[in-house]
Amino acid sequence: MHWPEDVAARYRAAGYWRAETFGRMLGDLAARYGSRPALVDGASGARWSFRDLDERADRLAAGLHAFGVRRGDRVVVQLPNVPEFYQVCFALFRIGAWPVFALPAHRSAEISYFCEFTEAVAYICPDEEHRGLAPDTPALVLGQLPEADPVELPEPSPGDVAFLQLSGGSTGLPKLIPRTHDDYIYSFRASAEICELTPDSVYLCALPAAHNFPMSSPGVFGALSAGAASVMAPDPSPGTCFPLVERERVTITALVPPLALVWLDAAANGGHDLSSLEVLQVGGAKFSAEAAKRVGPELGCTLQQVFGMAEGLVNYTRLDDPEEVVVSTQGRPISPDDEILIVDDDDRETDHGHLLTRGPYTIRGYWRAEEHNKIAFTPDGFYRTGDIVRRRPDGYLVVEGRAKDQINRGGDKIAAEEIENHLLAHPAIHDASVVAVPDPYLGERSCAYLICKGEAPAKGELRAFLRDRGIAAFKIPDRFEFVDAFPQTAVGKVSKRHLRERT
Ligand code: OOB
């Protein structure tokens, strides 16, 4: 699962891995930036300084330790965008326990799976109603988290796993991504540099805080590492965020493409002073060149395209890149040591095909997924991203498509197989195949093609059935189509390409 020792030594020698841990990083930041704002609660206006965050992390670490949380234990964390999100992260990092970052949209099917699979010792959730999502795991509710006087806790090693992030996935069950202190801290420090963050920058966390993009690209961790403040927005709508941009003089934020479109349209109506905004990052799904061209003129800020993945590799357009590069590419990697390999279906090198990558912050394997790792990684440690890209002569990447069996619904990732398995549990369904269909707003929506055993169930009944199985709402297919048979490939597998072409 880890990097070979000679590779690790190279990353240390190059200065990427600096033998730092999250816990120590926060202590150093508190010493350096003390009373400067670290986190602002967008809803209440509460402000936490670097020192506040450091002290609250220590008190919570002591409380969680007294509760029984130990080094290496897993704790499923499902919290909204509030400063406490980061208090919980740093408290667990100080103990050396691993947060498992669930999304706010996850429901009982996902949460109970994460708790069981990771053998979590606790589930930290937003409110009392969430307790029931994981009935067998002790729940700790926001607002009642255990705090105690700080205790001495041994520091974890920089090479240790710091947390488990979720993969977008293309298999029946989501895979867990082990990120270490060394590798993650490098990725957001280098990102903060690329995004030119200074202590006077103000980052707006508009997307769900648990997602890798607003967490580390450069995200809140990158902002903290640069001594900058982060504003936690309760939701990403212009109605919520525009007043926050104005009030807090936000300089940089990150959105997925559909939200960027909503922001562009809302900005045209005026009413808020967005002049502090210097950089709008857009990523998570392909941002069309037409929409990209609108950002500069209509929002008065620099667009930065971000093509990243929770498994590691993140590409950015640079802030001084010419417009042509910014609107028509998805950037280039963070690190000179990010290795990019583009191959055809037979793993022969080309400049337009499957993207494989390896580097100082890209994992070498999913956690407890030995069989899947044989498919998802090459024997020499390259991660098969499942993305189809083209590399331009200048080294910039253009995302051209996807080979993985996934729907990218405006940045929300849906593994087709996961939804097919839920549909197959319905007594009237004989076979199911879930595919992406193009959508002008979300980029893609999901469509379930179904073969029924007898009479087709009502579509409303199917939606209710999936809701009752406890899956996140964004995974419920936008469309259902009933068919007698699926088109097949030459070898007799379901041809999703032909299914997609039917719509
Ligand atoms: C980000 O991370 P994930 O793990 O939710 O999803 C990764 C996948 C990529 O493999 C790719 O298929 C797609 O999302 N993707 C993009 C994209 N950015 C991500 N596809 C086209 N254009 C883009 N700009 O989505 C993520 C993680 C860190 C930073 C930004 C995004």
C-alpha cells in the first residue's frame, strides 16, 4: 500500500516530504499567526483564530481520548461546513486516529458501510437524527463533542496514514484512500504556492468540506498552511455565498461547473460587491470552454481549472497562463515528480488515451482492497485514473472522456455498479444497467436501463425503493427506461456505449 523505500527517500531528499505531521503543523501555525483569523463560520459569523483552533483541537483530542479513541482507530466523520469540521480533523490527527470523510449527502447505506468496513470506533455526525444511520457505532453529535483538559499524546509518524478519503468509485462499494501526513501536507502546501496564497488571502469553502477539492486544492488546509483565513459557507448558492464574499472580502473559492454557471448568472443580476474575488477555481468535472470564457469578463476574476482526484494527482492551470490555456485545458500537475503516463487499450504509450499516474502524493493502493488494487494499479505502482486525456506539447492535459464505469453528475461521482446492485434487489427487476446521459447544466445525469421480470414498476415506486435503501439522493437515477434486452459487445457483455447512444 505504501511507496517503496527508495522512492520515499527520493521524495524526502527532494523536499516534498518534510517529516511534518498535521498536529505539529497546527502548533507551529498557532505560534506564528496566533490571533489572526483561521476559520470563520459563515452562518453565525463566529471567528476562530489560529490559537483558538489549536487549543480547541487539543481539548477535543483529550475528550475523544477519554472516550476511548486511540492511535490508528477509525472515526467516520460526517459534518457540514462549520469550523468544528477542522477542530475534529486536527483532534483526530493529534491522537493519530483516522477520520473517514463521509459526505453530507450520504445516508444509512453509505454510513453504515463505512462504519462496518473500517470497524469505526465512533461516528461524528451533525445532529440527533443522524445517529440512526449507523446504529451499531457509538455516535457523537456536533454541539456535544467531548472536551477535556489537554493531555500529552504521542505524535504519529509523518509516514503514517492520517485519514481515509472516499474514492468516486466505479465498483459496487466505494474504496477508501489512505493519505499520509507527509503526502497530503505536501500536496496542499504546493497547491497554496501555485494559487499564490498569502496570510491576506481569504478562502471560501463553498463545496462540502469533506471533499478533497475544498480540503486541499489548496482548500482550507492550504489556506491554513499559508496563514490565511477560511470562511465556511453553509451552502454554495449565490444567495448564501455572495454576501459572504462581500462581508469577508473573499479572494479565492472553488466550485464545480454547474455551480460556476449559477454564480455567473447570479452575478449578472448585480447587487453584491464581488470585487475582492481574485481567483475562481473550477473542477471536479469538465468545465466547457464556452463557460470558461465567461468567468473573467463576468466575475472580474482569474479562472483556474482544476483537474484532480482524491487518490492524489491534481492539475492546475497557473494564474499567469494565457487565456487560451486557461479556457481550453485542465492544467498541468502540481509536482515536477508527478509522472504522467498515457496509454492505449494495450498499455502502449501514446499522447491520447488512458491516464496513469504516480508521484509524491498519489496513493499506491486503496485500503484493504488487495484484489481491486491489482486492477487499479500497474505492477510498478501507477494509478489507473480511468480518465481519457490528451497531452499537449506544452505538457497541459485536456480531459476528453472517461473509461471508468462512473457517472460524473456535476462533480458528484456515481459508481454505476453500486446503483445497479441496489436496483437488482428490487423483486420486479431482472437486469439493470446505469449509464450517463449528457445534460446541459450538470454535464451528465444518470439513466437506469431496466429489464423487468413482468410488469414494469412505476418510476416513482423505484425512486422510493432506492430512497428506502438509504442511498444518497444524488445517486438516485434521474431517468428510468424499460427495455426488453441490452445491446451487447462482441464478447457478449452489456454495451454501455450503445446504451448511451440510445438517449
Ligand atoms: C475531484 O476528485 P474526485 O475523487 O471526486 O473525482 C476524481 C475524478 C477524476 O478522475 C475525473 O474523472 C473527474 O473527477 N474530474 C474532472 C475534473 N476534475 C475531476 N474531469 C474533468 N475535468 C476536471 N477538471 O473531483 C477533485 C479532487 C481534487 C481537486 C479537484 C477535483
